[in-house]
Amino acid sequence: MEVVNTVGRRKAAVARVFVKPGKGQITINHKALEVYFPLEILQYQVKQPLLATGTAENFDVVINLDGGGIKGQAEAARMGIARALCEIDAEAYRSTLKKSGFLTRDSREVERKKPGQPGARRKFQFSKR
């Protein structure tokens, strides 16, 4: 098996994920996972597909992240890893990943600001007199 290449997206974040057989190292933008995401909850989110399928020690993952905030980037990376695992062996992993919701694209995006308003929905304060 050679390198598997997939894309994960969330909000404005895009993650290009490359998975190959290895010892379980995760590299994001040429940095270790622990350096790029210092918060443990975000590290856990990135590792979720690997932990759910029990393959955390079998694959090396290289991720190129771009755009968005840290939460969106972590969820984009999670989706990219889940898609890559499905490409590697759909029969073994797809049902577990699908049940956990890692293969579903969360399509919620920020609503645009409208002209004549301070935000997307908020209106300026109304004054009768």
C-alpha cells in the first residue's frame, strides 16, 4: 500500500491528509501533533478515527492545514483521516466511522453580513423620536 491522499473540510478550514503505513506519528504543517494542537481535547479530536478503528499504531499521518480556527482545523483533520481510512479498507472501517459521524461533512458556515446592518441578523437600534 502506498500513500492515500484525502481532503477534509469544516467551516473555513481545509485539511489535506496523507496516510501511509508506519508507527502512528501524526505531523501537521511540519510540526508534531502535540506542538500544533497544545490542547488535549483537540489532539483527541484529530485521533478519534484512528482510536475508533484501533489503527492508531499502524499508520503515519501527514496533514497540511489551511484556513479557519483551531477547532475547525481539528475537525477538518478528523474528517480527512476518516476518509483516508475508508479508502484503505472500506469493509473494515466504514461502518464504525459512519456510526460515529466522522464521514459526514458539517455544512454549517458563517452567515454573511448584510448591508445596512451591524451583523448577519442584528439590526441597528430603532429610535422612534
